[in-house]
Amino acid sequence: MSNVQVKHLDDELHEQLRQRAAAEGTTISEYVLDLIRRDLRVPRRRQWLDDIAHLPKYDFSRDEIAAAIDDGRGRA
């Protein structure tokens, strides 16, 4: 298993991490690992934009959009 070391962590930031970890009932190490895991589950912005760019394109008129909204609201 690998290790990551964070250098130059000021006392205030360390204290905030300690308090948050304590509030979660865990250690600073586990708390930071959880933050990293959550961050890595989120797609990178560039990847997200690339994925959106490859979605099919639709060209709806305003009337078609309004009709779909009305239909969804049960007003058709």
C-alpha cells in the first residue's frame, strides 16, 4: 500500500481537519482518504465537457418545448 504525505499544513488547517474527523468519529487519515475517494468519483471537468459534447444534438422549436412542458404539467 502506498502513502501520501502532505507538507506545509498550517496549524489552523490541521485543527479544522482534526475537528471534522472527530465529528465524523474517525481519524484524520481516514477522513482525508474519504475526501480523496469522493473527489475521484467525480468526473474531471474536461472529461465531463467532452462527454456532453458527444451527446446527441436536438433542435426543438419553442412551441415544441412549451408543448412538452404543458404536457408534463398535465395541461395538454
